[in-house]
Amino acid sequence: MSENGYTHRPTSVGILACELYIPSLYVEQSSLETYDNVSKGKYTIGLGQQRIAICSDHEDICSLCLTVLSRLLDQTGVHPQQ
């Protein structure tokens, strides 16, 4: 406990960095509405989306996560051994 009766709390705690990866391939939501045979505007107006990103056949959830992790480590200067 400190002299004022409170325990010391660290000040450098929290989210220090964040990274995001969005695949470069996408499908137009208006085309998907037609393909899915749903009412026009269900995705574009209802969800407010013009495009939806999709993975290529060379990507999966593991490669997406590793891409984000690699970028995050580079951005923060943290080495994997740490």
C-alpha cells in the first residue's frame, strides 16, 4: 500500500497496438443479392454494405491470423522470442 492507503496501479496497461487485415478480393453485394435470390437492397440497404471481402483459395483463417500477427510484431518492434 502507498502512503495514502491505496495500492499502486500500473499506468502502462491497456491496448498498445492493433492491426487489421481485410482480404483484397470482394463480391459486390448487389450481385450477391441476385445470386442468393433475395430482395434487392437486402444487403446493400439492409446491411449497408456495397462489397463483402472474401478470401482467395490461397488464404484461410490461419494465414489471415499470421498476417495480422506478423504486421503487429513489425509495427510494435516486438520480437517473437519475447
